[in-house]
Amino acid sequence: MSLALYGHPFSSYTQKVLIALHENGTPFEFRCLEADTPQHAAEWRRRWPLGKFPLLVDGERDVAETSIIIEYLQLAHPGPARLLPADPMAALDVRFLDRFFDLHVMSPMQHAVGGALTGDPAKRAEGVALATEKLERAYAWLERRLAAGPWAAGPDFTLADCAAAPALFYADWTHRIPETLPVLRAYRARLLARPSFARAVEEARPYRSYFPLGAPDRD
């Protein structure tokens, strides 16, 4: 059985894994979780009752959690792009940045989205306000941290960049990265130009109406 990935094209965490798969040209079957594919949803929930996606299936093995999925792919299905360095200290830096993007960029953005999805104007405003505060701090830290570039952890595209791409993509829609942070804005632009992420963005384009804060007419 070939690799199968359960997820949705517009999901930030699904995109994180798609980037890793595209970087190495790894063959896989994408099983989209939508209303018109109930068979995929039933099998996904059977395999992962916690109901979170994406989920990677490799034969009889189910692999959950995006960072673990990407590390698993490197171990079980390696390709030309090594997304986690062999050097333990360099790998630690990459893992830290991966967690930073997930916890301090992706999570605030999702909090704002969650507030908007309630339909309650007060909860929407509270979610955006909290996200704005947290994202401004994260953006400022990243502006300093990314100065060495061109990628999050230095010269090579890694797991950290797989996390950064969808996180910054949607975070900028939620609270735009200001022009006073040119390093971070340029980094986001490089991510958007990366073929692996550009493909994920294009495949998700039909679903932009799903973004409850209103997808901007850019990107």
C-alpha cells in the first residue's frame, strides 16, 4: 500500500506535511476530508479517533502530528531533501523553530479564526485582539532571528520552514506583517515562491471563502 494522507487542502497543518512530501517528490495518495468523501472521513476517524488532521497512513501504520509525520517520512521514506539535519545540535535548532511557528504563530492565528467561526462579534473581536498582541511579539522576534537567512535555520530548507510557510501565510491574513519588518516580509515571500508551498497554496485556492476573517485579494 502506498502512503496516504488524510487532510484538507486549506488546512494549515495539512499544508505543512504536503510541503514536506512535495519537497522530496514522495508518492502519496491524498484523501481529502470533505462532505462528498464520507468514506475518507469514516476511515480517518476509525484510525485516529481524536479527530485531528492530517493523518499519514503507511501500510498498517498510522502517524499523527505534523512534526512527527515529517520526521517519520525522513526515516521511512527519505528523499534528496533532508528536512532535519543529521547534526544533533542543528536538529535541535530546527525542532525549536518548528515549535515556535506552531505555538507562537499558528496558534494565535487559529485563536482568531476560532473566535470568528462562533459568529459572535464580541468573541471575534476578542480573538483578533489576542492574536494581534501575540503575533506582534512573534513577528518582532522573528525579524531578529531570521536575519541570517535565507531560511529559518540558515542556508537549508528544513522542517522549520515547512511549519513557517502556512503559519505565516495565514497569520499575515489575520494580522498583516508590517512594512517595518522587512526581513520577515521577505522571508514570507520566499516561502510563497518555493515550489512545494506554491503548489499547496494553489491547490487550496478554491477554498478561500472558508477563511472566516475574509481572505485578502493577494497571495
